[in-house]
Amino acid sequence: MDGLAEALQPALPEDAAQAALAGRVWRPDLGGPSVVAVRDGALFDISAHFPTLRDLCESPDPAAALRAAPGVPLGPLAAILANTPPEARDPARPWLLAPIDLQAVKAAGVTFAISLLERVIEEKARGDAAAAVAIRAEVTRLVGDDLAQLRPGSPEAARLKAVLTAQGAWSQYLEVGIGPDAEIFTKCQPMAAVGTGMEAGIHPASAWNNPEPEVVLAVASTGRIVGATLGNDVNLRDVEGRSALLLGKAKDNNASCAIGPFLRLFDAGFGLDAIRSTTVTLEVAGTDGFRLSGSSALARISRDPADLVAQMLNPHHPYPDGAVLFLGTMFAPIQDRDGPGQGFTHHAGDIVTIAAPGLGRLVNRMAPTDACAPWTFGVAALMRNLAGRGLLG
């Protein structure tokens, strides 16, 4: 068993027996995906009642609906997990997919103070990792190293903006970090995210990049937050650092959005307050023996998750199929890997594990975007498959 297969187990939250967990699997016998419920360590296909995760999230009480839906048993989760990595897969047996489908995939940027400072450094360095060390020291001298107590959009934030502008130190990243408007961008298209056990993509043109371990909220079309999962908002620091207008190239590439392992639907025992107090951990294990670890505590977020959701989905920005929202991360790795002053960047083969006690473990192996499985099954293919299975009313 290789490192990826070992890291996949266990996948579930610590309190999995009490959790309402929904996901998706690819069913080769049906030529398409099915919505599944996790029950007692096994997966049950509930697609006859909820053809898409979007449909489940739009129900009045998704957690109760998931628990009540009869399902077709697909087998133990452990066996389906083991069949998910591409190199170990039996194509005749089911494997896991990302636990979302028709929802818009959105992300909030620079929502933590340390992430904010690193974005400013990227901008000043113009994508040059070697220049970042000196710039980091200068930016910290001007701004300080803890903006966590500064409320975005407050009078205090406006005064800081005026001071930094006068010193020529203002940045577009500071604007969205402490200004009134959050940065909300599109991470990828619906159906393009990869799940746990899959390869996640780094564009080979990038020489300075990193994982971004985040909580991802599931939001119904009404704006109601219905659940949460984990995500890796893979980031190309050199590309975005050259120009913020390259954000799409830095963020939206083949297999560059990883989400999973399952969507935990909110109920009386687990809701947004649990997310507000959670800590997301990250481990990177390289084939070169390199190890990196870190964490991101949601309690230190600069903007409340509910505020970020309201800035994403509102009368000015409706999403009829709902949306998922990456909440951002405070983790910005600066540990040198390839030489002094060069900071961290991924190598092909890195295994990235993102975990939280209430959400489980998302595990991916990094690979060049053009070496990852291409995204070929989109919304049109899903609709044709569901129609052929008689699941569209």
C-alpha cells in the first residue's frame, strides 16, 4: 500500500456515527455518478430520491432528508476509498467523487491576517520567491504581523488605509482584506472539482505554489448554509503575484480544486458555530522526504463565515442551484524547501492531507495539471445520464 492509499484511511469525522454525511460516487455499472449516504461505515445510493447533491441541499431539511431516504447498498466505504486512487482503481467498481455537483464553486480570498500579508508580499515580489524574504520584513514593519483584531470595513480599518496610502504601501490585497468588500471569486466550474484520493493539479508553468487548506460551506439557493466540507484551493503564488488579473490562471486549472471527502449536513448537533470554532490541519509529505505541517483556526478569520456567504449570494448575485464557498486560510507556507530563501513550493508526488475533527480527511497527490485525469464529464453529460436512468422528473 503506497502513501496515498494509507493516508486515505480514516476518512470520516471523529463523530461519524452522529454525522449526516452525503457524497458522490462514480458507478461504472450506470456510467455516471450517484448521490450516497454514509451509514455505519458503508455507502448507500439515494439517487432515486435525490438525483443530485444540489437537490439534497435544496430540500427544507437536508440532514433529515438524507437520514430518511432509502438507499441501495454499494458496499463498505473502506473498499470504495481503496478503489479511488487512479493508479489502484478497478474500473468495474465504484470510486469516490467530490461531494458537490451543480453548485457554483466560489472562494473568498485574503480572509485571514497572515494570508493577507502574504498576498501583499506576492504582489510586491511580482512572483519572485527569492525577493519575498526582504519584502516580508518590510511589509511586516509597516503593517505589523497581526491584523486579526481589525474589523474589515470599520473606521479603524479606514484610518489604517489612509496611513498606508500616504506611505505608498497600500495594496489591492489590503483593500479586500480590511476594506468593506470581500474578495469573492470563481474557483472552478460546476462538476470540475476532484474528490479525495484523486490527483490534484499544479500548472507546470508555476515554480512557486502551495496548497490552501480550507473549510468549504454548502449554501442553498435561498442563501441558507446547509453544510460544510474540506477543500484545497490550490494556488500558484508566482502567477497571481505577477498580476491579480491572472487570478483565473492561478486558480482555475484542471484538477486544481479538491473538495471532500463528504459533505456534512448541518443538524442540531453540528452547525455553523462548530465551523466557527474548528481548526483545519495540513500535512504535506514529499517523495524527497520533505515534511510540512500547519493549521488554520477559523476563530481567527477576519470576516464571519455568514458575512462571506451574504456577500457571495444575495439579490445581486443569485445562484439557482446554490453554491459552495471556500472560506480562505490563514496558512501560507514559507518554509524553505529547495534552498535558502526560496520558500515552499510543491513537487510532483506530494501527498497533501487536509483534516478537521468534524469534517474528516481530504487527501490528494499533486501532479502537473496536464498529467491529471482530464475533466470530461460536465453538466450536459450528467443530465443525459440521469435522464437515461429515469431519475429526472
